[in-house]
Amino acid sequence: MTRLRWSPRSADDLTSIHAFVSQDSPQYADLIVRRIVSAAGSLTRFPESGRIVPEVGEPQLRELIVRPFRLVYRVKPGLVEVVTVFRSSRQFPEISE
């Protein structure tokens, strides 16, 4: 089975998403973060289930849409690393290797 790793940036993204959404609804903040974490967890069984990120076009850099967020991850042998999570209405962020 493939391992899952959250980059420091993606962990910070989740924290920021939760903090922002909980200003209006702590319950919805919990729900959305659970949905994102669950989607990421499914990648351990199906690492190539997401689409290739259109802005980049690299087969190893993929994404899942967890409305209204994009969960961007990199596929490596035996490992899926979540790179960033951001609101889909925003511009695609700069991503380093």
C-alpha cells in the first residue's frame, strides 16, 4: 500500500482553512477538513485517481477536487505527498519540488 505524507505547507493550509471557516461555523470547518483528509486517505489505495494538474501538465503532480478546494499531490514510488490545498477560485500557487 502507498504511504501518505502531508507536506508542512499542506498541513498549514488545512489549519488555515479550518481557522477561516470556523469564524462562521466551527461545525462546517470540522466537516470540510474531515472531507479533505478523507479524500487524501483514499489516495493510499488509488494514488493516480486524481487528474493531472492542468496548469502544470506533469503526470506526477495530480489533484482531487474537494469542493470548493483543490487538493494537489505528488505521486512518487510508494508515496503520495499532499503538496497544497487551496480554494479552487484562487490562482494556482507556485509549487516547488
